[in-house]
Amino acid sequence: PPCPIAGFLVPVAMLIGYYIVKAEPAVQVLNKQVADVTGGSISEKTMMTGLSIGMALSLGFSLFRVITGLPLMAFLL
């Protein structure tokens, strides 16, 4: 059975992942470069939000997989 504290760990990991991307200076530079190259059609805010949410989901799914022991193929399908 999964760890009883899993309901707490997964959301905390997701929050940490979200804010790690928000605080990373290299990601901020990347966002500015993408906004410049695309002429603003992909805004810095949109890019930052997408990257942050992507990282949060990745960490959430990864930790959930580790806690439950589900095989990777279950997530890929």
C-alpha cells in the first residue's frame, strides 16, 4: 500500500517544482529570448507558466510513481 503521507508529499513536490522554475535565472533568460525571436507571439508569461506547470506535473507524476510502484508503461499509455 502507498505511504499514508503520499497525499501530502505529491502536492508539496509539485509546488516545489513550480517555484524552482519560477526562480531559475536561466529560464527567465530563455523566456526573454523566445519572446524576442517570436516577436511576442509567445509571451514571457505564457512560456513561464507552461514551463512551471510542466515541471510541477513531472515531479508530481514521478513522485506518485515512486510511492505507488506503478510501472512507467502505465503512465505512458
